Amino acid sequence: MSKMTKAWLIVAAFAIFTATARADEVTEWNQTMLRAGTMAQTTPLQITRVAAIVQAAMFDAANGINARYTPIRVSPAAPAGASRRAAVVQAAWTSLSHLYGTLGVSTPTPLQVTQQAALDARLRVSLTIIAAQESKASMDSGIAWGQTVAEQIWTWRKDDLANPSNLSFTGDTAAGDWRPTPNAPVSETITSGPMAGYPQFVFMTPWVIQTDSQFRPGGPPALSSAQYARDLNETKIMGSYSSTARTADQTIYSLFWVVSSTYAFNGAAVSLIEDRDREEVSGRDHDDTLLENARLLAALDVAMADAAIGCWDAKFFYHFWRPITAIRNDGNSADLTWSPMFATPSHPDYPSGHSCVSGAAVVILANEFGDKTRFNLTSDLMLGVTRSFSSFSSALEEVKNARVFAGIHFRTATEDGVKLGADVAHYLLEHKFQRVH
């Protein structure tokens, strides 16, 4: 198992175990999604698509019953009296059964059969709990509506070009051009051999943004520029495996964000949702809480998915080299012995994918809770390490620094990545999830 695969397994575990005992159907099935992703060894980039599909289905199912917001895809048309809770559960089960189980699969693999059994068991538990509180007629209507919504979302996204065959990108040898990096994790590639990972994301259908290039940044600095010289020197000094300039805390949080990846913010959202639900337990109807939680997680995951799509468009448009290549090959001051603190992902430097997705996540979370929200993050891979933040923006600064101090990105790639993600999230908030009453 590669380092990158292990990192994703810990990301999923992190998000699962940050959930508290107080959960609703939305947060419970969010954890079910992450468990399924863990079993399938879904990578951090691929999980952005998975999460968007599942959360979009849950939101449109919940919102379709006494609609309060504009939908992501499916217009509100649920029958009167339908159970919102049953609709959410059925929408999640259907989506995950398509993604990881046997639904629509003619010859399932043993893993898909195992996944389907786990999903079916989780469905039975959820519906049994709801049945103790709601009528059969209401549940039947909710189940039918949730199924309808999920199938419409799946029909829309199943051919979104996320899994085309025979795609490859091997880069070039000209100065500034990306080429396969010597220590790239094997799991980052979609085929065998030295080539860039996930070129299919360049062609994926966006969720909300109009085109994948809508927020494409201006590009990396010219190799002859002072900005590039500053970027290169910073990563060379701070991101070296043997750096003496990097502090102990900088080393710790750089590793923390590598293993926590982008889905740390999903875990933070779930914890904050459950904290809020405990505080408001006597002041808000359960159905209202369910809808609001579905709205937040859908906004978060769809924003991150579109940020990833926009990011990969820019990566393969500019195909800029990684620090390990630049530092070892730059004719001005090449250092053939330089190595980064962490293995370099096998796709171009600019912009930083983690920064793109995190930039989108922070805008959504700050819009919901306010930027100056205190929260903690932990990781099972780094026992005893807790990162405490006084704001979402401070966490984002740490994310940017971590990519540089890990030796895998230049500073401009992180700054422009954050802006791309933020632009995507602001656009989503302006065009989706609008109150209708």
C-alpha cells in the first residue's frame, strides 16, 4: 500500500471518528460514504466527486419536501407528507450503491458485493429508527422521492467524463515543463508507468461553474522573474527533507496536512454541525435541522468538487514543473541531491490542488459559521497531535505553508490555488442554495 493510499485511509478515519454521538441522517450517511471510500481506497481527489454526488442527492431530496432553497439539480416535486428523513437516507443509499455497490452493475466484484451488504445493513438500521417515529405512508413517499432524486443525479453525473480510458500526459523536458517526478506515489496515477495523475479531471463536467476554465488563474511566474526566484529559494530551503530552517512545529503541521488532505474540512464541518445541533436542540425542528445540515454539506462538497475540476484544468493548461524537478535541473543553481520532505504528487505544481479545494471549503464554512470560529483537528496517523485554530482563515494559512514546507509546491501555486477555490465557492453561493421562502 502506497503512502498516498495510506494517507487517504487516515483521512477517512479522521472524518469518521470526529463525529460525535449526536448525529442525524445527513451526518450519519456522510460517515457511511467515507467508510465506503476507505474500503475502496478512493483517493482524495476522486472523493471530491463521490462526496458531491452523495451530498447533492441528499440535499435535493431533503429540499424537495417543502422546498426552502433552489436545488442543485432536481426541482422540488415530492408528494405532500413525504418523510424528509427517509428521503435523505434513500438518496444516500442509492448514490453509494451506484458508486461502490452493485446497483446497475452486471458483474460485480467481490468488493462491490461486500460494500453493498454493508450499505444494505446501514439502510435497514436507518429506516428502522425512522419507522419508530414516522408513519409507513410518510416513509414510503419519502423513500420513493429519495430514490427518484438520486437516480436523476446519477444519470446526470455517471457520464461526466470522470473515468475515460486511454488518457495520459507525460510532460516535456523543456525548462519549466512538468515531467514525471522521481518519488511520486504510485497510487497517484490512473495507469501504470510514469505519467501525470488524473488527466481525466481536465474534461470533467463541472457542477455549478459554467466551464472548467472559468476561474483559471493567470499562471506561474516566469522563470526569469524575481517572484520565481523567491518561490524556488523558499521551497528549496524550507521544504528540504533535511531542512534546518524549518521549525519542529512547521514540520509537524506540514506532515499533518499531508496525511489529513482536503477532507479534514469535511470532518470539521460535521463536528461543528453537531455542536450547533446540541446547542439548538430545543429551538429547531428536526426536519429543519436535517435540511440545513444537508444544505451545508452539499455546498461544501460541491464547491470542493468544482474547485478540483477548475484546478486540474489549470494544472494541465500550464503544466508547470514541481520543485523537485526545478531544484535538481535549474541551470542557475541546480542541486541534484535535493529531496522534499514528502513524496511529490504526480501531477503539475500550479496551482496547488490542496489549496484550491481548501480555499473553497473555507469560504463555505466561514459563510456558515463565521471566519473566527474555533475548532480542533486531529489525525489517527499522528496520535497525540491536535491542531487548534482560532479561525478558518488561520487553518488555510497553515495549509498553504504546509505544501511549501513539505517541499512539494511553490508559494505562488498555493496562493493562486486558494484564490481559485474561493472564487468557485463565492460563485456557488451566488447561484445555488438561494432561499425561496
